[in-house]
Amino acid sequence: MRWYAIFILLCFVAFSVTANAEKTVTLYPTDDTKIDEFFASNNYGGSKSLEVRNGQGLFGGGWEIDSLLKFDLSSIPKNATIISAELKLYYYKWKDNDPAGRELNVYRIESDWNEGSVTWNNKPSYASTKTSSAIIPSEEGAWMSWDVKKDVEKILNDGTNYGWIIKDDNAWGSTNIPYAFFYSKENAENRPHLIITYEAYEKEKEKKGIPAWEISLIFAAITIAACAKYRKNA
């Protein structure tokens, strides 16, 4: 019975050594801006708003506006297990037509850019398959959220991090194409952010506990002692 109690105690110690710690971090963009197909050479890096609009009007295309965001993920351990990752933007107004109920898609960007120089004419490439979608709320003054967990996992695996582009891919086909407006990082409140929850091995716990090799030796010693006692009593 005494050996069994010691075994359970050591199992508990071993668990405390190898336990993962769950953490949640909130990251804000290093870069964010919009690109406007009609004003293709304009840069909007200093704007306090981000905008999204479909490009297909009554007389064809040429009206698209997309928003780009990039985040520094270097604070996330590369061996972390990502539990969730949400990209969040604050929807605060609309223009020309109410976009409520329209679907906005997020795509992972695949080439570099920065908010101070990017325009429609030199916009970065992005994945052909969308990462996730979100529906514009029925009322202004609400957060929208996109699931980007898979992209964050890819970024940690391959080290390629150029952020995301948000698009309205559903053709409007009429006049007064709806605009959706979001606050950018230049706004004082309700800035875009990325919330990541992950698990990662805590090295600090290893220092406080018993090293794994010592635990193995203790288990081996207990086993040998138990076998010897059994043979003696047999």
C-alpha cells in the first residue's frame, strides 16, 4: 500500500512537470488599410477607417474596396497548440445601401505589403480559397468576427505572415453598392484585434518540479524494490 501511495504521488508530480498552460492574448495590427479599385493608385494607410465594398455595380465592375490587416505573431510560441483565433473588426456605419446580411470573406495574404505604400495597383496576392466568412450585423455598432485558427497554425508552422484581406465577393449588380465601414488601428477606440487562445509547455514548471530523468530513475528503483520484496515474501 505504501508503494502504491508513493507511485500515485510521483505520477502527480510528473503531471505538474509536463502540464500545458492555456493562455489568451490580444494582438493589434501592425498594419491596416483599405485599397480602392476606382482610386487604384491611392494609399490610405493613415485612414481611421477600413472599408469593404463589392465591385460589381449596374454597369459592371471597377468599384471594389477591400481591407487588409497584418499582425505580429512573434509572441506566440512556435510549438503552441492553437485552441482558437478570432479576427475582430468593429462595424460602425454603412453608406449608399444597408449591407446588413451580406457575407464578408477573409483570405490569407500570400505576399508582403505595408500600409504606407500599398495601393490597388500593387496589392498583394492572396489565397484562392477563403479562410472564413462573417455576416454583417443588422445594426451598426457591433463587432464582426472571423475564425482564422487554421491560418494562425500555418503561420506558426511555415513562418510566412502577411495577414489577411477582407472582401465582399457577392455581386451587387445595381446602383449604390453598399459600403461597410470599420474602425482601423488609427482610431482611439474599438480597434481591430486578433484574439488567440493557445496551450504551450511551461518551462517554469519544469524548474520547480522533478526532472523527467529523475522521475524515471525513481520509478525504476520503486519497481526493483517492489519485486525484491515480493520475492522475499514468496
